Amino acid sequence: MAISRRRRGDISNSNFLDRLFNPSDAPGSSQQSRSQRDQYGIAGGNPGGDPGTPGGDGDGANPTSDPAEALKVIWGTTINISDSMAMFKDFILNFTLAHKTDGDMTDDLAVNDGVPFYPQYLREVGTRKQSQYSINLGCSNLRAYEPAKKLFNQLIRYPQEIIPLIDHMLTEIYLDMFEDAVLPDGVMMKVRPFNLERSVNLRELNPSDIDQLVTVKGLLLRASPIIPDMRLAFFRCYVCEHTVTVENDRGKINEPTTCPRDGCNKKNSMQFIHNRSAFSDRQVCRLQETPDETPDGQTPHTVSMCMYDDMVDAAKPGDRVEITGIFRGVPVRVNPRRRTIKSLYKTYVDIVHIKTTDKKRIAIDRTSIVGDNEAVSRFNEGDRIVEQDPDEEDKIRQLSARRDLYDLMARSIAPSIFGMEDVKKGVLLQLFGGANKFSKDKPGSPRIRGDINILLVGDPGVAKSQLLQYVHKIAPRGVYTSGKGSSAVGLTAYVTRDPESRQLVLESGALVLSDGGICCIDEFDKMSDYTRSVLHEVMEQQTISVAKAGIITTLNARTSILACANPINSKFDPRLAVVHNVNLPPPLMSRFDLLYLILDKPDERDDRRLAQHIVSLYLEDVVGPASDRDFVPLEMFSKYIHYAKTRIQPVISTDAGDALIKFYVQMRKMGKDGGSRTVTFTTRQLESMIRLAEAHARMRLSESVDVIDVEEANRLVLSALQTSAVDPRTGLIDMDLVNTGISAQSRTLHGDKRAALRDMIASWERPALKWIEAYRAFSAQSSEPISEAEFDQMLEELCDAGAIHTTGHSNVDKMIRKLA
């Protein structure tokens, strides 16, 4: 049976296979492979053959120099190639779930414990619509299968020799099992091992791990464009037109210096033919330690990674991933024109498997971020949260049937924080989110966002930041940042040079990395005005427009924003409106769906319960006031929300639509009662209600938005407006306060004062009067105190209207002249 041997880009060891299956083609080439292995820093054994030198699993023998004998073992070790392939074949054909005592399965396949697992897995490969011929090899399965434990150790220590072997054996097994199966030309089945015994921290990688299989976790920071990686070079002699193909061996192409054809042997006659060469896809990424794994007082470590072929674009910047790959070390040349290399090596990871998400985090809602223009489908091999098994789905459905589901889920958010029931319910609906809408029938119509934005304003010490930290830990692709520590480019994108290509590229900021998740911003009021200005587009259009260094593009920032801010003087002044208590521009505040005011008001009953709750957190034997209440476990909480976001797309029913319209009309009518023209409700609040109602329906796992969802959305919006948009003068809701910073009552009063000032100036007998005299005269006749700033503003408005003319700069020498 002829097997096409395509180079594994993530292994780069095809010459090893050539020597194995075509030994007559490359006699003596084993020594060359060993020298290259030594160049990459592997201590796999002593080439000289000293007895007792450790070199592998069961090493210690002197490798023979006979080429035929050398090809039976991995050079420098006593690992028998035939035994390794036989162990793998036995494992693939005979492993059942009954052998497995611990570890996690990777796929949602309905298999019996006594039936061989991987033959059914291979059968699934033939029915896939994608052109991906690979299987996930759970190393925990290798450990659980007694005859294959030795193969597991070999795979960890010598992955670039073992993986090509089991690739070849898997291809043979696949073609033998399914005689009618046809693989595309040049394609081999690939094994993607993962789920090793332990995961290594990025800062724990050391030279002893080079060329071994490792697993690391982190946050994906950057992904380069697809780079063509030559795997087969085609050369032709311009004298005799003889052709030669040279494969890539560990990143090198050995260009022939002379024509190998007998009778020609012309030097420097071989020309490289580009369109006859073969290339594979390669992508360079950057992985960074997650904040929860970074030691105190230290900066996060990073490592470069390379993805190949079907794993390109498997993960995107901002994803939390678990990487399994080969840790490489590459020498760095002092000068490209010289053969001298530095003693320091450059390290990176060749990825063989990538797994996204975290069990304690809500998985990414791909329905909200994948549109018609999505380039590739997301890579979810080994992702256990994406697909729930039937038992988990039954548990989720049972939980959704509870009558106290809403209160139970709200209590499960930050259980250590006492009270704040409405705030937690608002954050809960933010985690579920509304339905994103695309108007395909109407070309050019905008995308309607379903993400909910929430702002928390309150006194210091009311657990605003703790709530943000909790949401950040469970939110998908969540990024936590602080106001003073953030710049405009840090939130959006900045231009830098790619270390590989040296070209100008865009680096994603916090908002772009949060695409599809929640961006938590603490100390929101401490941001500079320039930094806050970039949020206007993000919060409404959910995009970021960039025009820097010749790069003009629009980045997606489809994220929910959860922010918190403190009052200007650290204590909320009830005599002033919220917009005057917080250092935030009104246009930005109006973009938040819910604006909660959290105050620290003295109350003996609440203070006693709060103190008991806080003390119970420190004393294990003390029972707190809320300890008798049940909570949803964090892992189940995350699975429930992800299930609702991916499976439930609620549609507004007719009754719910009528209820929304009725409530909107009633709220608008309230502003006209009493003869006032106050705006009590706008279309932004109506859209917020729709998003909250959809999120509440998702929480109930309902396919339709009902009246009960609209009523709860109305209650949340009203409770937020009654604390954040109430005019202290009238005690009524006035949206002008949030939208413009000036209430309708203040605007009317200001207009009356301006008219009175105009009448006073018109009654002057003199054509001009000093500023100070006019100010004193107007203050004397006014029933309310007039500030100098307000007086100057009224004078400017009268100047714009053409009623007066002012001369002078300071208030001391300024003159006011009336115009006829």
C-alpha cells in the first residue's frame, strides 16, 4: 500500500520518515540527523556510543553504525521503531472507555464503554465536511491503557520522532479499516496529542524542555498574517534541465550546488522554480501568561508559537487557550552572511494541538461574533464546554424549571458581596446578553447590538471593584483595566513592528481583545478625556476606526462594558444630579443601558446584617446570614449561561411588543404632565429594555420574549432611572440630565433669567455700562443667586442673538453696550 508522506509543519521531520520507509535512498543519513538534533539542544544520547549514557526510554546501549540496523531504533536511544508503531496500533484498535480511570474525553461521541473508541472516531473523520484529517489523542488515554504507557513516555520525550511514526501508522490503519476511503493527494492522517500529565507555566519552561512535548496555558495576544512556509523546493538545471526536489528539514532547504545528473555535474546551475514548489500555511502567534498565574510584583512572560496548516486562525487574539506543542530552540546568527551563531538560543513552540476556553469561564458566544464575513470556523478540538452531553443538558433544563431561578442566579454572582440585588440582576442579564440582529433583507442597514453596558456609580467601599473582578474571572475573553492605567491606544489599537517580518502591524488593545466578551473598566472617572472619547464609537457601533501609519481599517469591538466610577469629591452629594457628581461627559453616560447609584447610607438593620456577613467570611465557624441560601456552582453557572447564549435566540412575541410600546408611550407622556416639556424616556431606553427583555428570556431558556420579560426589564430600567436621572429640583425623571447634563427645569429657568437680563439692558438710559455694575444690578433683582460664570454665559448668548456687544477682556474693564 502506497502512503503519501506529507511533511508535518508542526513537526518538520519528514527526512526522518524518508530514512525510515526508504532506507536505500539515504544510507548513512542517520548521523546527519543526529548532528542536527544536537544543534537544537537535545541530550538524547551519546553519539560516540559510550555505555550507560542515558538516551531514552530504556537507553544505555551503543547505537549500531550499520545503516540498516540504525533505522530500527531512534538514533541515540534503544527505542525500537517497530515496537512503538505496534503499541500505537494496538492502542488505536483495542482501547475502550473501560480502560480509562480518570481524565477527560474530548469528543461528544455516543460510544459504549466496552466498544473500541478510536475506530468509531476514525469513522467520524470520514463523515466530516471539513477537509481536516486529524484525530485528537488524549494522552490520559495512553496512560490508562497499560500496554501503551511506554509509548506515552516516548511521545513526551521524543515527539518529533514519534509523532511522524504514529501519523504514518494511523494512515495505514485508516486505509485498512475503510477500503473505500480515499485521502487527497499528499495528505496524511495527523495525530494531535493533548491532555498531558501536567501543564507547565510559561516562566517554568527551561532548556531541559527543548524538543519535548509540553502543555502551556495563557492569553493569545497577537496572531500574524498567514506566512507561506516552503515544505518542498523544486530546482531545475538550466544546462540539462534535470529536476530535483528538496524537502524542508527543520526549517532548512539545502540548495544543491551542482547538478546531480551524471554527465552534467555543472556547478551553480540549479535554478529555483517557484511555481513548482510546495508551500504550507504558517502563522506566528504570541502567548502571554494570564494575570491570575503571574506572580506578585512581576510582569507576565510571553512565548512565540507557530501554527501550521489547518490550525491557522484556530484561535484569535484575546482567547484563553491551552497549547500542546514541541518546545524548540533555534540558534541566532550574528550576521546572516556568516556561519557564526550566538550561544543564546531563540525559543518558540510548534503547536500540535490547541484548546480554547476554561471550565470556570463562560465559553465564547460564537453566534454573536461570527457573521457572514467570518474567515474560518473556530477551532474547538478538545473543548468540553462547547458541546454538552445529554446528562448536562438535562441538568440545565431542570435548573431552568425552578421557580426561583432568577433570584438563584443573581445570588450566585459574587456570593461574598452582600446585598445589591438589583445590581446583580442587571449584571446577570449582561452576562446572558440580548440577541444580535443583522438586517440581511435591507442592504446597508446597521447591525443592532445585543450587548448590554452597565455603569456603577457610588461611594467608596461599596464593593464595586470586587464585583468587576468577579465578572472578569468568569466572562469570556474578559479584559480588566483601570482608568488611570489605560490610554486611548491601549484600549483600541496601536502600531508596532512585527518582530518576524519587520512590517508595521496593528496590535489589539483591551476593547478589541474583549471582542465577544466583557471589558471591565475600573476607576472609569479617572480616565482622560481623550481616552474616553474612543468609547463613544465602541459603545454604540461596536467598532473601532483606525487610521495610523498608512493602516486604515475598522476593527470589531463587539463587547459589553461594565464600568465603575466614584463621585468627584469621593462622597455623593444628593443635592446634585448624578451627571454633576461624576466626572463623565453626558453623551458617554447616555450610552449605558443601566446606570446604578450605590450609596453608603447608615441604617442600623442593614449595617448589622452587613457586618455579620463580612465577619462570617473571616471566621469559618460563624454562620453568616446568607449561608443558608443555595447557590449555583461556578462551573454549572458558566455552562448554563453558555448553553443559553448558543442555543436560545429569543424572538419578541406580539404581546411583548405591545407591552413595550405601551410602556414607552406612558413614559413619554409623563414628561408632559403638569404643563412641563420634560423628556422622561428616549429611544435608547426603549432599545435597552428590548435587550434586557431578550436576556431575561434567554435566562429562562425561552424561545420567545413574553410579557413577564418585558415587565422585569421595565422594572430594572425604572429602578436605574429613579436613582440616576432624577432632577433634584423636581424629583422627576428627566433624561435631559443624562443626555445633556442640564435638566429641562434648569433650561427653562435659565431662559427666563436670560429674558430678564435682556429686558434690564433694554431699560438702561445709558448706551453702555460696566460689567460689574450690570452684574450687581441683575443680582439684586433676581430671586436666586447668580454666579459670575452663569452671568457671562447669558451675556454670550445675548451677544450671539445680536442684542448687545461687549468690549474688554477681564470683568474689571469689560463694557456692555446695547444695540438698537
